[in-house]
Amino acid sequence: MEFPTYGQDYHRKEECRRLINGARMHKERIKQELRIHEEIRTKGNEVSRPKIQRVPDYMGGREEFKRFYLPNLISIGPIHFFKPYVKQGYRYKKLWTAMYIRDTNQTYDDLIKRIYFSDYIHERNSYAPGSWPEDPPQEHDFTSSWWWQGLVLMEDGCSVLQVLDKSVDSDNPEKELGVSTDKLVRVHQDLLLLENQIPFQLLKLICDEDRARLKRCMHNFLIIHGIEEASGRTDGDGDGEHNITIVQDQEQEDEPFHLLDYLRRALLRRDKTQIHKEIKLKTKKRKSLHLRKYRIGTVRELRAAGIRVTKSPNSTSFYPIFTAYGELQLPEITVDGSTAIMFLNLIAYEICPDFVNDFEISSFLVFLSSLIDQPEDVKELRSAGILRNELASDKEVADLFNKMDVVLVPETDAYARIRDQIEEHFVSRRGKIKMLGWMGEAYSSYFRSPWTVIALMAAILGLTLTFIQTWFAIHPKGS
């Protein structure tokens, strides 16, 4: 029997010690992860406050979508600040900043100091790590890094407020802002980009005590993008005072994080309590953990199956509704040159890893993409008053939604319920639907014009005479 030497025994003890220490460290990491999980679970009802960040690769990495995530004229915040495609916008931002400071009787230094020395900047930085470059390029003459950050945020915030203030409330916004109409349109599109957002808290900080101006600017932002009803009036006398708080469920009475978040809340405005209550009472299925598309058929397929697609009578509702009478009610939607930019950036915002949400916008887009496949589907939605097409043709709208039909979202209760209702309708009405389909085909074949009716009657008369002639041939009159 061989005994281990001193050296072998020492190495075994060292290895054992390392294993024990590694096990202890692993145990501590597990405890830490459990503590973090418990904190997240106990704070699950609190509102998620996501950072302003780059578009997730799932959407931003697609070549066909990249142009929808890049600014055309101006950069807001640090992510695109030094990019060559926004250099032209620098002089416009400086001009609008000077206009805002002049109109509000403030100074550059006071604004920068107010921004930099605020608790908001130091304790609640709204930009994700890596958004700010460590050192600005040498061609930019900044005295220090903090001065540069303060200057960027100040100029961007002032520019945004000035553009929003003058774009709606001015008789000639192009002249007042010193910019052509096409450039102003691109500026408003740039304000929709996820990577081009500015924190709402910063806008409030720049406005200081002038909350009326801030409310007006935020309301104008919604008007520009066709959501005039979202803000609502604070009273009924039409005095021009707007309420900045969007109607939300009880867990989200906080302020918006930025303009894109404000737009999303405006689109989702409604009392969702009753909708969710109804879903919970009727839905007993286990929630699916798969990413999927809501395939319910195109508008033409639904119509052929006896389901009418109509405009929702509730102008503030964003969710589709399927009634007991076999009617699918959809909210009104306008499709224009900014629709793809708005939807794709809202989708990118909803899939950000630090934003806890129910994927309402993404689910709606997937649902709508299922309904629209060909230009004929777009025509049906236009005829029903659901879709307002401001593009060149119905084919452009169909191509747009077909292009965006790559989004996969977790199954949500609201849309899963609609899908189940439509499937139940198919099963319960299958025989009737077939009969209606045959009747519809017969009607379209034989009653589409007076000539087809005459031809049908002539054929019936010919068959009748042939039958009579055959009868008398078999049964002569004498017999």
C-alpha cells in the first residue's frame, strides 16, 4: 500500500480548500440572486422606469428596419450626437435654443447649472450605461465633460419645447422656427425615435415654474401625431388649458418617462379595469409562454365566414372587441408617412429589457397585420371607416403591414380572448356559414346584373318545358 507524499497531500488539501471556497461563493451568489428576485417580486406592482437606450437588436438589427430608427435631421440626447447624418441639425438646435431662452427670459448658464446640479441628473440618470461617450471629440470645444453633458441636455430640451410650442399654436411655424416645411416634418418624425428621446423630468426642469407651457407643448405633440383627443381638457369651458396626465389604471398614475412613452399612454387611454375583469372571468386557460402571431384570417376571409369588421363606437378604445353578434370592432387608425416610424419605435420600446409592460402596441400591430394581406383588405377597412389612408395607394398600406409582420409577442389575455371568440364563432356557425357562403356565391353568380337574372329565368323556363315535354312523351294523353 502506497502512502501519499507530503507534496501530494498538500496539493489535495489546497484543491479541497479551493472547492470549499468556490462552493461558499456559489452559495452566496445564489442567496444574492434570490434576494434580488424577492425584491423584484415584492415590488412587482411598482411602475417600471426604463432607461433611454439603443433599440434592441431583435428589431434594430434588421436591415429593412434600420432607417426607421435613425434620425433624419436632429439628434436628441447623446446616442446620435456625434453622427454625421445629424450635423445639419446642430445649427437649428442652437437657433431654437436661443429663441426659447429669449421667449422665457432665461440664460444659458442658469439653465445648465439648474440641470447639472439637480438631483435628477445625479441620482436618476435616464440614459442607459454607454449612451454618453467618455470624452467628446476634440473638434468640439467643451471645457469639461459635465459641462458638455449639461449643454447637450439644455440645448436639446429647449429645442424640443420651442418646436412643440410653435408647431401648432403659430400661424406660420416654418417662418417662426426658421425651417422649411419638409425639414419640420422630419424633426417631428425624429422626436418619435426611441434612441432620440429626452426625459420628461428634464423638460419639466427646463420649464421651471411655467407648467402651462409644458402642458401646451405635450398636448401639441399629440395633436401633431393625430391624437388630439388624448390629453383632454381640464374643464369644459374650452379655455385652452390641457391636462397632461393620461387616464391610466391605478398602478400607473406617475408622469411619463419621455415623449414616446407619453404617446404610448395616449394611445392606450381608457379604463382597462372592466376589460381585464371580463377577460379573467371568461378565460380559464393556462397562459402560453410562446412567442406567436395572432392568426385570425384576413378581412376578406372573416367577411366570407360571416364576420363583419366595423369601426368601434368607442373613440377612446384601442383594443379590438368581438361581439356576440359576430362583429369585430376595431379602433380608427390613420396610416401616413410617420406610421411605420411610430409603430416600430413603440414596438422597440415595449421589448426593452427594463420596461415591464403587456405589449399592447406590439400585440395590436400583430393583430392588424393578420387582418391585412392584400390591397383589397385595406379597401374593406377604408369602406368601414376604420382606416384612413394618407399614402399613395392601398398597396402601399398592405406592403407596410406585410413588412412589419415579423413581430413575435407573448400571448396576452386580451388578444387571446378575441382569437378564442372568433374560433368559437366559426365552430358554432359552421353549418350556417357554409349555407350563407353557397347563397352568397349563387347570388354573385346569378343575380349580379339584370342579364344574368334573365339568363337564369330563361334556363329555368327551358328546363320546365323540357320536363313537361318528357312527361307527356312517357304518359300520352290517351292513356
